[in-house]
Amino acid sequence: MRFETAAVASARIKAEKDNRLSAREMEVAELWSRGRTMPQIAAELSITETTVRTHLMRAADKLGAGNLKELIGAWIRMNLH
């Protein structure tokens, strides 16, 4: 039996990565794109600001956005298609 190298395993995991946003990530990204702040989103969804940031960062990663400002553009482009 032959084992993968770390580089090969990493590439395989990235290729298999599920880039679909969860329902909560979509909800948070939508509110963020509409100009809500993290404290406002947290209060509206009854979650912590840390959780809001986590959802936003995961959504940004999945959509290939480099930061949270880029996430807004990526979210809008995704919803135009």
C-alpha cells in the first residue's frame, strides 16, 4: 500500500472541498452585503459577533474572496447568476 505525500493529500483535499455555502453563511453574507454591521447581524440572528465573523470568513474562503470587503462583491456576483 502506498501513502500520499503531504502535498498530494493537501491538493486532493482542496479539490474535494465543498464550496457550497451553508444556509447560515448565506444568511449572514446577505445581511453583510446589505450594509449591516457585525453587531447588528449578531443581534438580529441571536448569535455572537465572533460567530458572525466566522460565518463571514468561511463564506469569503468558499467564494474565493480575499477579505470581507471582497466578499460583498463575490456574493453579489454569485446572486446575479
